Amino acid sequence: MARRLSISPRYAQTLFAEFETSFTDELIERRLTRAREMLTTPRHSDRSVTEISYECGFSTVSHFHRVFRRRFETTPGDLRARARKGR
């Protein structure tokens, strides 16, 4: 990312620190947001939670479930079920 922006990795780290985050935290947040969108839209209803977790860049389903629940206070399956019920 730093190379793409033509800045040093250390400067990129400093910029993240100014916002009290890190590159890893920001990356996980973006992956979780994408997963939530996929779980709640009808267009992706044919995909399993496992498929969505891998497509969003998580290497293991257990890690995906753990960070998803920590961030959204629900499981991916429960979120999907509520979204389907609400339609």
C-alpha cells in the first residue's frame, strides 16, 4: 500500500497511528464490512458463509466468525437469517 501511494511504510504506519488504528485493523474492518454486505444482500444468498469468508480474505472460517461476532455482536448466520426475515 505504501509503495502504491509513494510513501514509506513507516510514514504509512504513522498516518494510521494518528487515527488510532493500524493497517491490519483497517484491513479487517474493510473485510468485515464487505462480508456483512454480502450476507445481507439477496444477490449473494446462494453463497455459503464459508464461501463469503474466503472471498473476503479470511484464511479460516473460525477466525472470520470470531472477529465478525466481536465486531457486530452477532454471528454471520444469525445476521443472514435476520436479513432474510426482514425482506
